[in-house]
Amino acid sequence: MEVKFHLPGLRRNYPLNVMLLGMLKGQPHLFREGVTIGSCFGEFPTSLWNGGRNSMGDQCSNDYINMVIKSLNGWGVPVRFTYTNTAIDENDLNDPYCNYCLKVAHNGMNGVIVVSPILEEYVRKNYPKMHIISSTCKEIRGIDGVNEELGKGYDIVVLDYNLNNKFEELEKITDKSRCEVLVNAICAPNCPMRGAHYRNISENQKKITGNMKLPKEQWTPTEPWNYKGCSGSQNVYTIQNFSTYVSPEAIWEKYVPMGFRNFKIEGRSDDLLVVMEAYIHYMIKPEFQGQVRIMMLKNLQKLNILQINKPHQFQ
């Protein structure tokens, strides 16, 4: 029985994800029953087609893109691009950076998470070996809609987080093995602004990637997101009172017996330590969590990703 976790990040979290893969191979006894890594998802910043989370700054080199895809695929782990920009139009399809990423990954192992029908059609036509995943950004809340989505040829349908823990409804899904559950959503349940926030991120992404080609004085300003109901300080411990929080116990005691196999841990834009805690919380056996936390911190320190200063000497 495989319990597949899909992990965030192809750049910031890449060292942490590879560390986890090495630990899973070398010390499998530390992990909960059946844990495997189903994919690493995200984008190589900064991508025009990116959606769901903000992305801004420089772009990765060709060598880095090739290295990460080859490395993760070498571990047997697919790369899944979060190309969920809801504002894509026909003119955006020829973006050289995103197309390069797809060309490198076009080997039958990797996939694209989509929202836009325009982009989905383009990927299916031009990169037929890419697996196509239906994004949670579509906000499909009804089970009839989920079952309809499952009939459209998607490899995986990522469920809306508002369906979490509604087991009578979830039982009506026709193919639970092709559904993916977002277990640690930091958004408040039934957030009325979720769709508008996705749109804001998508439109800003287009402005950001356009600005990268221009001198600073010609930049188009982005539109800040000021909805007071959003909090960027949530983590796996502060969301446990949310009705949408899925506990590790629920995964193994309820979801897996029902036939669900795929579980998404979000955190592409989170602090590295927040992501690490989510990994430990869901994938590591309770009796080993403290031990693994120290191991990970020490390894991050050795890699010069995390700096831990020595205590001051007091007289």
C-alpha cells in the first residue's frame, strides 16, 4: 500500500526534498506506513505560467533546470509544474522559458498542473508525454463536478480543500485513487476571496515577468493583495482547528481505507522550517519526529542553508 505525498518546491525546497528522499531510502523505518514521494511540484522561478503562489525575481539557469529534473527523476520522483495561471492568453503560449522547462521534462515521467483550458490544450498538443493534473485552483466543490472532472482524462484531480473531512460526500467519488487531497491548507475554510486571490496572483505574475524584460523605470506596478482574511503566518500547528485540516491519523484511518492514495503538502512560498515541520508531522512516525528534526537541522546547517551561530561567551 503506497501513501503518496506530493511535496512543494523545485528551487527553494529542493535541498530539503532531496534530503527527505535520501532519508526515505536509507532509513525507511523512520517513516509512517507506506510513505512514498509521489512528486515534487512547483515552478522554476520566475515563470509566466506560474499560478497559485507569488513568484518573483530571477530565473534559473538551463543547467540548474536540467540538474533538478534529472536528479528528481533519478530518484523515481516526477516533477509537476504548477502552471496554474488563470490569466493565460494565446500570446503567452510561446513563452521561451516555460517551453524550455517542458522540453527538458518531456520524457513521459513528469506532469503539468493546469487551470487554463488554453494552456491545457497547448500542452496536450505540443507535449503529449506530459501527465496532466487538474488543479485545486478550479475550486470544484461539488462531488458531481469532481466525478465529471475525473472523466476528462486527467491523471490526477486535486480536490478543493473545502471537501476535506466531508466523508459522506467523499465516499461518492468514483475514482478516489486519482484524487489528491490537500492536507495542510492555510486558507480559512470557505474563504470567499480564494478565486479572486488566484486571479490577482496570475495577473501580477504576468506583470512581473513582463517587467523583467524592461528597465525599472518602465515597470508596470503590481496590484497588492490586501484582503484581511488572509494570513501568511499559518503553519501545520496553527491550522489544526480548521475544519479543512487533515490529520495524519485521518489519512491512515479514514482516507486510505476509503481508497485515497495521493496527499498534497502545500508550502512553495513558506519558510523552509515551516515546510520541514509539515514533512515531519505527516510522514515521520511520532516516536522519531524529534530525532528527524535534529537530523534535518544539522544537515541544513552542513549545507550552509541554515546558519546556527555559536552561543556568546559571557564573562
